[in-house]
Amino acid sequence: MTVLDRRALNRASLARQHLLERGSLPVLDAVAHLGGLQAQEPQEPYVGLWSRLAGFDPAELSGHLTARRVVRTHLMRRTVHLVTADDAVAWRSRHDAMLRQRLLGVYRQDLAAVDLDELVDAGAPLLADEARTLPDVGRALADRWPDVAPRVLGETLGTLVPVVQVPPRGLWGEAGPAACLLVASWLGRPVDPPAPDGTDPVGEALVLRYLAAYGPAATADLRAWSGLAGLPAAVAAVRDRLVSFRDERGRELLDLPDAPRPDPDTPAPVRFLPAFDNAILGYDDRSRIIDDADRGLSVAGERAVLVDGRVAATWTSADGAVTVTPLRRFTRADRAAVAEEGRAVAGFLSGGAHHRVTVAASPR
């Protein structure tokens, strides 16, 4: 079986993520291809798409939000993702058990005396006609469960019931509360029910969609991205449509036969990634893109700079100006390329008002 080394996997991931070369596909298609973008920081998906799409216009993504073609909702790993409306409707039921399990992993003791079905029955109508923040809903339910913090009641309801965060939350350059409304109310259609015959068409689709955007990958990587443990049957159902490789650790990697696997020596341009980008978080073994010593940065909300396809710096922005902090020594060429892309990022964030970037000294 062919062994793919870390650099080969890196270039394959960059190609699938449109980070090796910016893509020309429409914004909605890009969101669908990526399986959504992690979006607990409302403005970060815009940076993620700017780094992936040629000529990206943030107004286009905002337009999809207001037109209800994309939504902000809790899905993979019980984190807020920006996904297409079609995927939200199709995928939500498949994530229900995982969402409940992860919620109880945090609040089991707080919710010991709460009948969760009763909470859903009492709380869901509060989100049917008017968008409200989950703490506000929790306060409305506090009289029935006075011993549970309203924040916990609201978060529990927002996990057990399919809801979306409605605009202006998530619009480009705007701020707004995380006001929620039922998916069925916002989109005019309920989420799809589980398959009645015990099959798992959604799980099978998730396997194929994940590999298209993240492969080649192990089943542990698929679990890390989705948060779903129950996909072995789905993998088995589509295995005859896949090819297999091994990584340097000996793990089996699955992939789509015709998916891009570029030459490992293909040059990789500098790219600026937003906080919590799934190009990093979407794997159990993240060594294809980030050193193990820096792995903690990816879960701490640090924005990352890719140099030669790997995380080599972090970056921040204030008033549109960009500051880059290297994690390792930069060559003169690296520094010039990072500064050039940093100026472009600053221009994007400032609406073209300026292109200020500072690249700090490399660590000794």
C-alpha cells in the first residue's frame, strides 16, 4: 500500500481547501465544499473565504446570510458553524445524539433534576416566532427550574432544539447578539428526520464530503472533524468507492479515487487563516499542517499564518492593521512573502483604506 508522507498529505489538504491556489467557485459552493466553516467568532469565516477564493466579496456571503441560503448553527463538535441551509437541514438530525452527549458531558450534574423533554416542550415555542438570545430564554424558563442557572437552561435548549443565529449576527462588519430562532421558522422547513429504515445516507454523504475537502484521511480524522463516533457503518458502506493509503505512522488513510493529490514539491503560497479554521482543527492528526509543539494554538483561537503550507506564525489585527508573530525563523524570502500577503489581508479588513502590516522579529 502506498505510503503518503507528511508533505504529500499537506499538499493534498491545501489543494482540497483551496489554499494551494485560490478557487474561482461561487461563495455558496465553497461553503458547501468545505462542509461549512467554524464560526463562533462571527467575522472569521470572511477571512477564511478571502484566503481561499479569488476576488472574494464579503457582501456576497452577507447576502447569503440575509437570504437564508447559509446559516449559523451548532453542528460539528457542538461548535458554531456557518453551513449552507441545505446542509443544516440534512445534517442536523444525524448530529442530535452527539450534541446531546457533549452537552451532558458539561452539564450533567446541573441538569440532573431537569426532564429534558419537558424543557424542550416548554422552551421551543419561545424561539418559534421571535429571535431571542439563549440566556434570555433561560431566564424565561427560570421559574420552572429555579435551581438551574438560566444560562445553562438556555444553552441546553439551544443544543437540543435545532436553532440558527439570525442576522445581524455574522454579517460583514456588523455586530449583533446571538439571537436564535428555530430552524423551521427561519428556513420555512423542518430538519430532515433520520432515515426510517435504519440506513445512514447522511453518514455516508458526510464521509464522502469530508474526504473531498480534507482527504486523504483516517477514520479518526473524520471523527475529529465531525464529532460523530457512529460512522464505521457509513465508512463500510462506501468503502468500495474509495482508495486506501498509509501514512508514516502506519494508519490507513481513505480517499476519493480522483481527488487531487499534488506533487509534494508543489510550491505553497503564504496564507492567513482565521481563528479555529478547520484546515487545522479538522484532523485528529494535525501534524500534516501544524507542529505538535504548536498544536495548542489551534484550539486557543490563535489565527495562523501558513508558510510553505505549514503553520509558521500567528497574526492579529487592530483597526485593520495586521501584526504577524513568527513561531520560527523566517528566511528573507519568507518575511517578504508574509509581509506581502499581510498587506493584502490588511487591505481586505480595512476595506482598502490601508495596507499596514508589521512582521515581528523571528525567535532566536
